[in-house]
Amino acid sequence: MRNSLLVVGAFVAGCLFGWLVGGLEQVHNWTLYLLYALMFQIGVSVGCSDNLGEIIRTFRPKMLLIPLATVGGTLLFSALAALCLAKWRLTECLAVGSGMGYYSLSSIIITQLKTASLGTQVAAELGIIALLSNVFRELSALLLAPWIRRHFGRLAPISAAGVASVDVVLPTIIRVSGKQMISISLFHGMLIDLSVPVLVPFFCSL
């Protein structure tokens, strides 16, 4: 609940900031600086992780199957969603889905990269969709983890969490799937974390 309130508070603060600053060009520049800061934060968070050494020592090639399944399943259902949404193209739906639960970074990248082709207002709308859909993914992983574990197995909550399997949803994953899932969950979250700055710009460029 606390994390959800923080997300809502950040969203409201962003709206107030945009209103106070005024001018779409200035807001556009600020999002660019924030994007650079988030990209730097990804590198720092991965490099400074206390669990990085343990993950490297316990790595097995078959552990790659879980993040691959997460990416593949997410893109598949994002493509299916595009069939129901007349306004948005397939690549735009795939860009939104490629956020993998990383709502802050994906929404900024999409808004930044799609402004030239869609215009500022439509690009901002797509960025908001990315923000909300990835927030809902994280909340769903938190709230539905026991149900997901019961019906789809102990690895399913990890995949459902996306990037949040490395932090916010990790305690819930440990509770429903067991402590033996810690290394897998951390490895999965870090790898998915690194995929977001690659996949989102890729689909935005198509």
C-alpha cells in the first residue's frame, strides 16, 4: 500500500510540476534529463547489488529460460491486446508491454521517443498508458501472487512481477514460492531490468 501511495503521489507531483513549469518544450527537456538519470540508476543498482556475486556464482544456463518466458509471454499478450485497440499500432502496444513493470522508465522513454512521430500530446497519452499498465502489473503481482502460485506454479509469480521481482515483489515471492527462489528471482529481475532500455526504444523506432 505504501508503494502504491508513493506512485500516486509521484504522479500528482508530476502533474503539478508540469502545470507550474508550463510550456511543452520545457517539460520535454526535463523528461530527457530524467531519462538519463534513470538509465544511470539502472547501472548503479545492478552494479552495487549485494546479491550480484551470489547470482553470478549460482548461475545456470537454464535460469535464462525464466526471463525469456517473461519477455516472450508479455510481448505475445501485448500483441493480442493490439488486436482490440484500434487507435494504437502493434509496435506501440509492444513498446508499452516492453516496460515489464518498470513504469517510470518505460513511460519516459516512450514519451520521449514517440514525440517526433505522434506529436507531444499523443506521445504523452501513450506514455501515461505505459505508466498505468505497468503500475497495474506490479500491483497485480503483489495482490494475486498466492493465486498465481497455486494455479501456475512457483516460478509464475516471478514472471508476473517482471522487473519488480528484484525488489518490491521479492518478499511476496519468497512468502508464496519459498526462499529457494531468491537467487532466481533476483537474476530474473536484473535481466528484465536491463531489457527495458533495449526493447522499449526498439519498438518505438519501428
